[in-house]
Amino acid sequence: MDLFDILLSASFWAAAIRIASPLIFATLGELICERAGVLNLGIEGIMVAGAFAGWIAVWAGLPLWGGVAVAMLTGMMLGLVHSILSVPFGLSQHVVGIGLTLLATSLTFYTYRVVLPEVSSPPKITAFQPYEIPLLSDLPLVGPALFSQTPLTYAGFILAALTALVLYRTPLGLAVRAAGENPAAVAAQGLSVTAIRMGAVIVGSGFMAVGGAFLTLSAFDSFFFDMVNGRGWICIALVVFGAWKPGKAVMGAILFAAFDALQIRLQQTGIGAVVPYQVFLMLPYFLSILALVVMSRRAEIPAALMVPFNKGER
Amino acid sequence: MRLEPIAAPSPARRIVPPLLALLATFAVATLLALIAGGYPFAVFGLIVKGAFGSKFALLETLNSATPLIFTGLAIAVAFRAKLWNIGAEAQLYAGAVLTVVLGTGALGLPAYLMLPLCAIAAMFAGATLLLGPALLKTRLGVDEVVTTLLFNFIFLLFVSYLLEGPLKDPMGMGWPKSARLLPEARLPRLVEGLRLHWGFGLALIAALLVWVINTRTTLGYEMRAVGQNAEAAGFAGIPVTKVILKTALLSGGLAGLAGFSEVSGLKGALTLDLSPGFGYTGIVVAMLALLHPLGVVVAALFVAAIFVGADSMSRAAGVPSYIADIMLASALLFMVLAILLTKFRVRRD
């Protein structure tokens, strides 16, 4: 199978959309945080916690959407921790984020061992099944790729549209964007920068956790320790690549996922017989760095990103 | 609420919040131990016993503290200049790789040159690995947190390739493992008969050297100035870019030494589980030490004691050893908050 065949196959694009889905949720979450002026490096740990929380909730008997809700709440709680430390106290967002990732990851692993002390391999759940949207799924190429996904993938695209709508078409979105560009102006309007930023971090963290839960509830049907595997860090790069805009970020996630799907398929071709498989696995990370480098000059960073706001201080 | 700087903090102001942070950490651990069905005092007792209870335990703690001193120093040096090096894990492995290449006799070095050259090569490898992200930061303004983090994944895959390919031990029964170092490439024991290697001694020396650099040299002063306010430092005539690059070399070099010390002092060969996250734990060590190089030694011993102690506690009490990781992560978060509260007063408005 050569490159051309791969790129024209529906199964390839279906895989790309599937791989993109958790990234879309988490990238949107990070984007909301950063738009309000807070870099959330807790993302990797929040995704791990979300993956576990959603899965264990379903394993304990909740329906799948209940699992998604539990993951979201878990992420929001972790987001609350981040936002208290990073917003009113204005602590270093780098340190708080890395600390939160370490905390969320270790809490997850601890809980896993407490809940499932004796298991050698984690139990499986019945994950979300693909749902073929009538008529649309019959379209050639696009049908099987876009419209035969699991409900959680559709939810990701709806969420992206909603995020864009709220950010650009509502007073709330304006307030969030202004908190990340010119917090003093927001305060002058009588709005609380602290409340806006905390809210953005809490909601954004909830989205990240759902991104994690996609892995256990839709992409796979079980939880593994190294499951998230740097996806959170990749999402941080995707936010930059998407120039802090939801639509571009989603396109970036799909493009990135397409490369990921491609490297998996290339491993099985003649190239894969010559090039060590590790090189293929490195590609997504290299691609993220490349995206950061290419976009670094062009992107318009929110002016007050990583700048704590203390009222009464000019 | 808003924060109001305190002009002259009283001694109580400076001591009470950090103490409360430690208490809060133990409160979290107590709660978790209870959830897991352990008796908190028994759990803490077992942790202390596991870390210090016997000569063997104590030496194990000192050995475990060694790489953490190196990575803690690496992070402390970088963070002090606000260079966010989260890639100490990869830099450690880079140091380990070059140590293995030279130490298995690739260059046929004379015995008396072996150890110094391995150490220098390890520093070079670690420093080179951080130089890339540092250049991307200074030249293009790319955030080094993400690049150094991503490099951790890339470099571990590279090590995995090396261990299955060029560096694979032909006698290794198919395991991804390097050949063992030559005897002259092994760090000797610190005291004959005790299971503690010279890596620990080197780590102490390194801490002392970093302390001297920080307090007694122009570079130390410049790194601090760049960390406090890069713009002002540039305005005052400090070559900010150069200082950041020098910081990167020093930080990466120290992390590389951690890899050298682990391979040459402890393991004798390279495997993919050489470091269970020493690079990340170094961040906690450095923060608990308030980025002070001598404090790093104390913090590394504390952190190593919790890890070693929790490991043996876990076997005895059935409480998962991840409790150690949770304690450290919460200690980090509580401590940064506590330090803020030593300098600022919280006012309601």
C-alpha cells in the first residue's frame, strides 16, 4: 500500500478523526484557560485523572454519559485547585501546573491501586459504540470518516462550535478574552478578573478531563497507567498552533492526528521494515515542536497570558 | 481578596506558613492512608523505619538521594534564572547514554582517564540536549516548558531504539539492556564495604560548587538578575541571551551527571527503567529547597527517604507506595503557597 492509497482510504480518515477527538476536547480546554490569561500545565495530569474517573465510574455501574460527567467533575475539581493557587494567589503558573500534574497523576494511580488491589490486568467496560448518522454516513469517503464515529466524537465537534460561539458572540466570551488581553480594563468595567479567570480554568479543566475520558470510554475500553502519554503536552502545542482560535485548533488537532494515523500505517509498509519503529513514534512529538517553532513568530499570544492580576496594583 | 506585600516579615511570619505546609502534607497523607485501610501512625512509622531503620535502609536512602541531588540542582539553577527546564529526565538519559558508550570501551580510553571523561561526556550530553530548547527560547521565543517536556518523550524513544539496536548487549538474552561498563568505568564505593558509591560524594561537591557559583561569581549574580527581571537585567547591561544559554549548559550538565552517577555508580548498565522520573522529582526537590543549592541536598534526602520508606511500608502495610508521590506533589503545592504567605498578607476587599 503506498502513500496515495492510504490518504484516499476512508478507514485512514476515520482513524484520524478518532485520534483527534481526545485532543479536541483537551485543546479546547487549554485554549479557554489561556484565553483568560492562565497557562494550565495541569493538563496532562487532569487528562490522566479524567481517563480514570470516567472509566471507574462506568465500571462501578454508571451509564457511559454518567462516566463522562464524573470525568468532567473530576477535572473541574482539579481546575479549582489550580485556579485558587494561580489566580487569586498569583503563584507561578509553571510550578502550579507541573505540581498539579504530579498530584493528579499520583492520586489517580493511588486510587487505582486502592480500588483494584489484586488485579493484574484492568477490567474492561463496554465503551461507546460508533453511531452512523443516517444519510450522511452514506456519503463516499466523508461518510465513514466523519459520520460513523462514536457519540463522544460528535460531542467534541459540537463543543468546539459552542466554544467558538461563546468566545466570539457573547458578553461572557468577550469578558474571558478581555481577562486574557487587558485585565485592568475588565476590572474597570466592574467585573471580577479573579472570578472570570477561575471560571475559565475550572471549565477548561473539565474539558481536558473529558478528553482523557475519551481514551477509556471511546477509543479503548480500559485504563492503563501510561495511557495519556504526553497528549496533554501536545495539546499545549496545538493551542499555539491554532493561534488561540477554536476553529484553527480543531483543524490542527485533525492534521496532527492524521500524521499520527499515517505513521501507524507507514510502520506496516516497506519503510517500516527499514526504519526503526521508535522513529515513527517520535514523529508526533517532533511535529508538535515544529508547530511551535513555525507559529512562534506569527501567533498573537493573549497579552496577559501568565501575568497574574492583583487589583490595586498598576 | 488581594495581596499586600509585607515590608519586614516577622520571624513567626517566615516560619509558621512553611510549617503549616508540612503539616497539611501529612494531613493529606493521613487521610489517604485511612482510605486505603492503613493506620496512619503505623504507616508513617513504617516509612521512617523503612528509610532510616537500619544501616542498609539508610544507605539505600543516601543512594536514592544521589540522582535527586543532581537533578534538583539542575532544576534549581535553571528555575533561578526563570529557565523552565522540565527536561531533566531526558538530559539524565543523555548523560547515561554517553557514559555507556565510553564506559564499555568504545574509544579504548586508558583506565585513569575513563571516569573523568565519562563524567565530562555525560555533562556535555545533558548540556547539549537543553541547549536546543534554550536556543529556541532565545531565538524564536518558543516556550521551553513544552519543548523540554516533549524532548523527554523523544529521547526515551531514542534510548529504547539504542537499547534494541546499536547499544544492545549481545549477551543480554534479548532484553533491551546495554552491555555492562568496564571495571575502570565504575565509580568506587565511598567507604570500603558500605553500599554507597562516590556519586553521592560528587553530588555533595556539585551542590557546593553551584552554591559558590551562585554567591561568589558574576555568572551567579547575572543568572539571579535575569530570573528576577530579564528586561531590567538587559537594561542594566547584562547579556540576557548569553546568560540564559550558560544557565542551560550548567543545568543540562548537572542533569547529565545524574545519568553518569546512576550508571557508573549504581546500575553498571543502561536500561529503560534507569530513572523512575528523577527528572520530574527534581522539580519538587528544587522547589522544596527554595532553589538553594545546599537546601537541595536536604530536600533530596527528605524526598529519597519518603520514597524508600514508602516502598518498604507498602510491602508491610498494603498501602500503595504512590502515597509518596502524592505527599511530594502536595508538599510542592502547599510549599509554594506557604512561601508566598511569608511575604504577602491577604486582605479582603
